[in-house]
Amino acid sequence: MGLTDEFDGLLIDLDGVVWIGREPVPGSAEALRALLEAGKRLVCVTNNPGRLPIAYAERLRGLGVEVGEEQIVTAAMVVARLAGEAAGEGGTAFVIGGAALKEMVAATGARLLEGEKAWEADAVVVSGHRDFDYAELLAAKRALDGGARLFATSHDPTMPYPGGELPGTGAILAAVETASGRRAEIAGKPERHLFEMAIEAIRGSLQTDGVHKEPRDERLAMVGDRISSDIDGGRAAGLETVLVLSGTTSREEAEAADPAPDHVVADLAALLQ
């Protein structure tokens, strides 16, 4: 199994590692299947807020990778929880983001506000989406000027996409933070919240040779394509780190990183070599 022999469980990023846009990274699905067949515990993690966890699980199953919804941890899940807690019982939220993120925030019990009503929101949630406009920026600023708490799924400036990177959540968040003078609490990588949830998901069911291991004995690694989120965040969470070069980071950037990732490989398939 190559490098993966060193680990009991892996946190695996999706965008840039398993797929780029709609296209699977060559060999990624086969690698995931091999890891599962070898008994490795996998949790897929992503800062991308565009889908519900069940949709990510279904997409992976469509590639022949049999994972359950409980094996998916997204920044949208985490930010929804943070915003719901901040809004409190009967509280309100304004969400800059897509339908999936709005659904998750609403599921916490927070009442979603739109338009000028959003100026009175208790919490503002920011994520990347293609319909971001000045009206949303204005509503966020007014709510934050009024004392709302600010949360974001990530501060990733871009996301991998065939033909060239797309602006990410960080680009939109920069506008909101600049307009309001406020700084967001980040739910996703590299901050601790997403890693804590993902590690708990692994520890809840990690089995090696049929025997549950104590947390101190588990060997866990973060596999991702971005140094500033995947690698730095994994290191801060106490995980070993594996950088793949199939996404946003070049080999030159990987070699220049200080501190460097623990391991650098071409792609997910190379983990097994």
C-alpha cells in the first residue's frame, strides 16, 4: 500500500485531490477504493459549501467509492453550527451562499433573512457563490455594523477548476471584511473547527484488525492540495500531512514551503505506490 501503510485513518480533501470541477483526478477513485478495501478509515473533508454532505457521498458512490454521509465533513456543516449557536434560540442569519448552505443554516433553527430585512440579522455567513452582488455586500455590512457575528466557510482565495482556478470564498470574504472592518471566524480549513469534527468522525469508528484503538495510538494524516489550508491546518491539528500536486500547489511551491509538508506526492494514486 506504499505510504498509506503508515496510517490508520486519512482525512482526504476533495477539490484538487479527488476531482477538479466535474472531472475526477485520474486514478483517484481507484485509490480510494483500494484504501477502503485495505481497511483504512477515510473521512472526506472540503471547504466547498456547494453541496449537502449526502450529495458529496452520492457523487463519490457514483465513482464507485462506497462511503456514507457520516464520512463527509464540510465547512458548510461547521459554519452552520457556529452561526446557529451565535444566533441563539429564535435568532436570525443572513447567508451569502448557495441553496445547500442556506438549508444547513436554517436546519439549526436560525431564521434566514433576505434583502433589507437582513440588515437586522444576528449572524452573517459568507461563502463563495457565483451570484454574489453589491446588494449582498451592503446587507452584510449593515448587519455587521449593527453587531452581527461574522462567519465564513473558508478564506481560500481560489478553488481548482479545469482551465484555470475560480475565485473562492476568500475573494468574497475580503470584500465583506473590507467594507465592514470586521474579521470572520473561519469554520473550514485551516482552522480547528472542521478538523475537530473530522477527527471525531474517524475516532468514532476507527477499527484496525477488528480492535478499536485508543486515540493516542491512532495514526492519522491529512491529504490535501493546498498548503495554506490543508497542510497548515493538518499540522496544527496534530496530523501528519501529505501534499498532492494534482490541485493548486506546484512542486516548486511545495519545495519552498516552510515548514514543508511531511510528504509530497504527485496525486492520490501515488499514495499507494
